[in-house]
Amino acid sequence: MGKAAVVRAFGEIRAALAVLNAEVDGAGVVPFSAADPLAGLADGCLEILAGSREVEAGIAGLKARAAVTYSDTAHVVAGPDVPVRAQEMAVAAEIGCVLALGPRAASSFQVTSHAVTATLPRTLEALQAGAISWSHAVVMADETACLDPAGAAALEAHFLDPDAPDPARGCPVGQLPAHRFKAKARTWRERHHAESIEQRHAEGVADRRVEFRPDQDGMAWLSAYLPADQALAGWNRLTAAARGMQGPDEPRSMPQLRADTFTDAILTNGTTNDGDTSGSSSVTEGAGAAGDRAESRIRAQVLVTVPVFSLLGQTDEPAVLDGCGPIPPSMAMALVAEGAGSFYRVLVDPRDGAPLEIGRTSYRVTGAMRAWLRMRDGKCPFPGCSNNSLDNDADHILAWAKGGTTGISNLGQPCPKHHKLRHTTAWKPTPATKNEPPGWTSPTGRHYQSEHQDWEPPRWPSGFLQGERNLPGGHIMPGEEVVPEEPSLAKERSLLEEALLRHLVS
């Protein structure tokens, strides 16, 4: 065994690669389809791609285990006289040279490999089985890095254990692009982190900054790390200004118009004309050309999903800002109470976390159904698409001309790119429901699930659950006097329903 076995195994892998390359070239011993060789070759290539993904994941798991085992044995061989830090640098340097990685990349690979093999057993198992990619494993390691062991195990179980108490819905994690998995994992982490999001947000605000990074061809990146509401409001403002500049005589694209408007703002006195740099001013945006500095309220409807008890001040559970992700409840309440009229509150059902009610300002207007679609889907429902643009289209899944209704269950909200794909190719959406977006079927007949929102029941404050309402004199609602509990009324309506009714009619 030993080295000879390793050499023989990799020799067999290289031989298998030669066979697969021949198949891709259409030079295999037996064609994929004798009846239709061209269609058979196309389908065969998809099979090779699917198999390659699984094998690559297994190889990544092997590399991680090999790197950690090498590190452990190298530490033992080096002996106790070698400083730990020096030995770690030596190990990272060796791994970097073998894998042709730079020092930082090699250290990062080593840290992730150790996390996956030592603390994330479900992730390693899924990686070795080809169910997730190395990129997914990196996301899992990053999102669990600051969680305690119980929190890390819970995050793993939510996404990788179908028998977990509340497993992730919709498309399996391994079928999501890693950047989409990161968004979902980050949302779960923010909801379940042992430390209050208000405290973590305060620390993040203290770390706000602007960064400059040179790039190729005489270009550079200028980026800012900001509170989420300010960053999103700035993006909406740039988008509205750029959209207002579009026209038949405007040759610039939307990205170019945003960049030019941003440049004009930071290089002129455009950023000082508003006269107010407080958090509440961040919800405004220019609506005209870059030179037009007249302030106007943003027109886009931005949904702020707030757990009922957070809005009532009973818990500090994160809210969700549409297009951004979890935010502190204090920020959500400030956006709704002090922000522009385009910020709409969305309450969620405390029983299962599903959308319950859109703020009364927009609930009965024409755009309510579109807002519900945005709430249900979160983004364009095409697999892997991250476009949560306000310009997404409301599209009938079963066409109106073919008897389709204009109900939530027969609507999707694809971005313009994937809306066009649906009507110009054989890609077709599959049926949706009130709470689940449509999946998609490709021209080859393969079905791909869409990403589902990870709704979950909000946390209940003490005294609200059945059996906990034993306060002297009855229960107390926030800001109210003691209200004696009437047994006959309690039978008809729960305390939660009473709280909701009082809030909704206020």
C-alpha cells in the first residue's frame, strides 16, 4: 500500500478522465444515442457535468482531510522545541507550495479544512458524498466561525439534516450556488446567534469605513462598509437617479449611470446639499439627473419584515430588510416610523413565521399583490439568480389566454433577463403556491427547484405561551394598565390574537 497505492489510485483517476474526455469529444466506443447522436451527446455532457461536480466535491473533502492530517503529523514530527506559530507558518507554506496557493490563501484553506474536518461533521459528510461543493463548505465554516458548538451544530442540521426539527425548505443546499447559500446561512445565523443583534450591530457600526483597492487597466474599486439601511438607501437613490436619466438619447447603461452619478456626488458638493447626515436622511434619493440635487422621497416600495413581538418591543429578534437581509429591530422600527413612506412594514405569523399582513398603507392598493410576490419569493425565483430588483416582472405561470388566473399561486416575479428566457426558449416555470415560488424545467426536461424563504416561528416573550399567563391580576400589554383576564374571552381569543388586534387597529 502506501505511496504505491496512492500512485495507482491517481493513475486510475487520470485514465477515467481520458475516457470522459473522449466521450465529450464524441469519440466514445458507444454513442450516447444511436437514434439521435447529437441530442445524445448533449444529454451525455450534462451527465458528465453532474458527475464532475460530485467528484470535485469528494476530491475537495479528500484535500481538506489530507491537509489537516499533514498538519497534525508535521507538528508531532517537528517536536515541542519548535514555536507553535513558526510551525503553523511552515505548514501553511508547504501546503501553499503543493497546491500553488499564496500565503494568505494557503492559511485560509488550512483554517477552513480544520473547521470542516474537526467541528462540522455533517458538512464533511455532505462534501465527501458530493452533495455540496467546497465553496458551500467554506460558507458553512465562515458562518459558524463565531458560533458556539451548539449553534454551529444547529446551523449545520438546519441545512444538511432533512430530519432536523425545522429543516431548510425548497431547493437543497447543494443545488444552490454558494453565494445564495451564504445569504440563507447568514440569515439563519443572525436569527439564532446567542449574542443580541443590537449589540453586534453596534460593534459593526464602530467598524464602518471606506476602502480603496487598485485594479487592472487603470481602474480601481471604492467601497464602503455601512449600516444596512444607509447602504440600501444609497443604492436605491443611485438606481432611481440613473433610471431617471435613461432615454432614447442616453447611450450609457444602468451600471454606467449609477457609477457616474456616484462619482458626481462624491467629487462635487452634491453630498452636502441635503443638509442632514442623520440616519433618517438615508431614506431619500435623487429622482432626476445627476446634476439635479432636489431631494425627493424614494419611490421604490421597500419591505421591512418585522416579527410581531420585536415590533411590540417584547424581543430583540432580527427583522429583515428586503434586498439586504437581517437587521436590528431598532433599525426596522426607525425605518417604518421615521423613514420615507415607501418603507412598508410586513408582520409575520408567530405560529410559523409566514407573512401575515402588509402595512395598511399598501395593503389595499394596486401594488399589494406585487409586494406579496416579493415577500413570498424574496428575489427572482430562477435557480441561482440574486436579482431582487424592484423592476422584476409579475408574470402569469399559466398564461391568461390559456385560462390562467391572476392569483398569487399563478404568479412569479422573474427578473427581466429570466422573463425573456421563459418566453424565448423552452425554459418553463412550474406551478407555484401561495407560500412557495415556482421551480423551473429546462429544455432537456430536468427540473430545478427554486430557493424558498426560510420562514420560522418568531421567539415568544415570557408570559405569552400557554401556561405562562399567571401574572397577578392578569396580563399586561406594553404601555397599558393591568387588564384582568376574562375566562370566556380567553376561550374565544388567545393572548397573541388580542395583541395583534390591538396593534393592527392602532
